[in-house]
Amino acid sequence: MLGSRISNFARQFTTSAIRRGGHGGTPGENLPFSIDNRFKVTALFILFFGSGLAAPFLVLRHQMLKK
């Protein structure tokens, strides 16, 4: 009895969540940057992730060169 109530609630909740949230837009529409130019997006991704990856090595180099 309780299991069927929980199952019923879960089914209704997911159905209503899909109904409310599924706007059916185009991919990338909700991103804070444009993905129309793939070369620009690639360069931005390389800069963003490359800076995060390079930061520890640059800090280490700076610390090792200090006197």
C-alpha cells in the first residue's frame, strides 16, 4: 500500500517536473557564452582549463626561484 503511494507520487512528480522544465530549446541556449564559432570556443576552453592546469606549476617555479 505504502509502496504504491510512493511510486505514484514519484511518477507524478517526475512527469510534472518534465512538463515544467522541458522548454525544448536549442543546445547551448542556456550557456553564458556563444558556441556558434567553434574555433573561438576551442580557444576559450584551452585558455580556461590551461590556466587552471598551469597555475600550480607557475607558482612552484616562482617559489623555487625566490632567494
